[in-house]
Amino acid sequence: EGRFELAKKVLRARADNCAVLLQKRISLYPQWNKCNNAFVIAKNEMELRGAEGISAKIYFGYWNQMLNNVIWCGRSKHPPKDPVNTVLSFGYVMLHNRIASALRTYGLNPRIGFFHKAEGSHFALASDLMEPFSPLVDNKVIYLFNHNEIKIDKFKYKDGRCCLGDGDDYKTILHAFEKLFSGIFTLYKATNYSNFEERKRSFYDHIDDMVLNYIEFLKGNESFEPLRISPCRYF
């Protein structure tokens, strides 16, 4: 299994987990078939990046229907331009750093990835392996805004960038994500698309399991199987 097939498997797992989030909060629209087909027919890295872009466009295009109390204008990263994107980026950074820490703990270099590029101090492997987990962060962000646990009038804007407000807001968001990562989730290690091995563990433990699976994959002892959210079980 080469770098391309590994990247395809990981990105497809993220797309599938995004689909579960859509099913949970609204419904799965026919456009999602376009995403699935793009991954199926991808034959090289350029086509795979195209499939990733299609899935992200479709997925984030539904966020206005999932967010009840805030207007969503689309995903913006560098810099985040609104409160939702600011909290999303904050959660992704926490997830990225936790995976990078686990990689180091088990003796792997987090900069040597198989899809993302290691530029500067970027931990490319952590970016690769966080893909299937990101919908769990997404779900938490939607929950926080829909339950008014985050007040959008507390955010600040400077030079086109939206930033967290006072210390209390920061603590609220930090606590929410710490609770997420220590929470128990039922995820599945898929040996194929119809055979799932159920694993009910903390988010932290799922990350460790993934890293250990990746190590065994590098040794040639087993295939790497990204963890998935079952369509039959929600967050």
C-alpha cells in the first residue's frame, strides 16, 4: 500500500465521517454521491486533491443549515474571518497538537507525512492523521454555537482576522475541547466497508490506537485502517 492509496483511504474516511455528521444534523443529500464518485475515480494526487476539495465544498456548504444562531459564510483558514472559523481553527490546532504529541511519544517524526507537505515546522504527518477525526471537532463547534455557549459579540476583529475575546471566552472554549478529547466515543476500525470492529474508548485513546496502528502498518504487520463513525451510531 503506497502513499497515494494511504492518503486516499484517510481522506475518504474523513469524507465518510463528515457524511455521518450531515445525516445526524440534517440529512444526506444526493450531492454527496458526487463526493463519493470523486474519491472512487481518483487515480493520482491531483485528482485526489480535487476529490478532497469537492467533499469540503459540499460539506461546508450545508453548515448554514446546521448552525442555528450564527451566519456561516464559508470556511476561511488563514486568517479565520468569523467566530465559527476562529473556533474551528482553534479546535483543529488542539487536535493537531495532540496527534503530534502522540506521534512523538511512540517514536515517530510528526513532520514526515504521506500527503501533506512538511514545510518549515509543519507537522505533516499529524495533519494527515487528524483528517478522520476532524468531524468530531466540527460537531463540538456546531454544538457550542447552537447552545449559546459561545457569544459572537465577544469576538474581536483586526486586519480581517477574527480573534477570541476576553479570558473567560478562551477558557470556555478550551474547556469544551478538553472535555471533547477526554470523552468516550464509539468509533470503528474498518477492515472493509461492511465489516466494522467496534471500539468504545476515549478520544485520547482512539488517537493512541491510530498511531499504534500506523506503526504496525510501517512495519508491514497490518494494514492501516482509519477510524470511522458508524452511520448507525452518532456522537
